Amino acid sequence: MKTSHHVTEFDLLECFVEEMERRGENKNLVRLDVDAQLAMSLSEKLGCDITEERLQGFADRCLANEWLEHRVMGGKYLQLGLTTTGLGVVRSRQRKQQLHAQRSKLKRLSDYIEDHKGLFVALGAGIALVSLLVKLFLG
Amino acid sequence: MLMKDFDFTITARCLFCGVPLQGPEDAEYSSGDLIECLECGEGNDYDSVVAVAAEKGIEEVENTVKGRLAKNLKGLFRGEP
């Protein structure tokens, strides 16, 4: 059974960085084709189905944001390479995940409360209302 | 053509949305820091922002020098019969 992973264009950018690290080459030497083979490889890695068309949609976004660029004149999705900005996007996300994982327990609790403060406020209001009703009707 | 005649300003931009990064005037960032973009909320890796800005800076310097050289070369041949 495939797990649900929300695939984004950032997963496509990470493919390029992984290929760089696998080959031991910098971004200027790594070129990939955004094709059915890459879609299948990414599907296996992430455990979900990604079609070639969907992957090319991600490539369109990456090209528009200048995170990917064409390294040779050819097909729109052939021989694409990572730009410095694209590499920066991947590194920023990796750094964010790293910092996120290094948080102390207290910081995690604080962040959880911050992220769900609406829920805590609603819960507090609910408890206050119940207490008031209990006091009113039961003396 | 003296280097002091050139004045370059490079704006550090968010890697995600392209908007200029802004922060408190007294803010100091260093390698490993994440600079939050006020527009999109994404964290930008400091080293990557500097690398992109440096690349743009080099491109700007190159274009300026090429332009000045072309202008100077045109002037050299102006006086020929």
C-alpha cells in the first residue's frame, strides 16, 4: 500500500541534489531528463504514484522560478540542470528540517502550543463555560 | 577605466519568492542561519543567499566592464582616417 506523501516541486529539486551527491559532481555537471524514468524512480523513492505529466508540471514551476535551467538546446524537459538558486532552495529546506529536528523538548512543546493556540483557546473557553454552567445550575 | 568609478549594489533576495530579504537594522547573520522572508515566510539558508548574490554581482561586474571596454575601444578608432 502506497503511503500518502504530498509531492511538490521541491522533491524534484532534491532529485538533482541526490544525483550530484551520488556522482560526486557539482551542479554544473549534473543534467537530468524529466521523463517517465525519473517519474518512476521518484515514485519508488516517495512511495506514491507520480505521472510523467505531473513531474513535468513541477519542472515547469522550477523553470519559471529559475530553480532549474536548460543546459543544452533541445526538448523542454531534457538535460535540465540545477541553478544556484535552486540549490539554495534545497539547502534551505534541509537546514530548516535539521533545525526542526534539533529542537529541545520544551521548544517542541512551545511550538506545538503556538501552532494549535486556537484549539487551546477554544478548549479553555469550553472549560470556562462548563464551569459557569455547573456553578449556575448546581450552586 | 578605474575601479573607483564603478558602484555596484546587490540585493539579497528570497530564494523562494524573489522578494528582497528584509530584517532588523541591527540583525547579524552568519553561516548556518536561516533568514526568514517576510513575504512568503520561508527560511533562506544564509550561505545560499550569499552564493546567489555573489553570482549576480559577478554577472553585473562582467556586463559593466564589457560595456565600458566596448565604449573605450570605439573611441580609440574614432580619430583614424
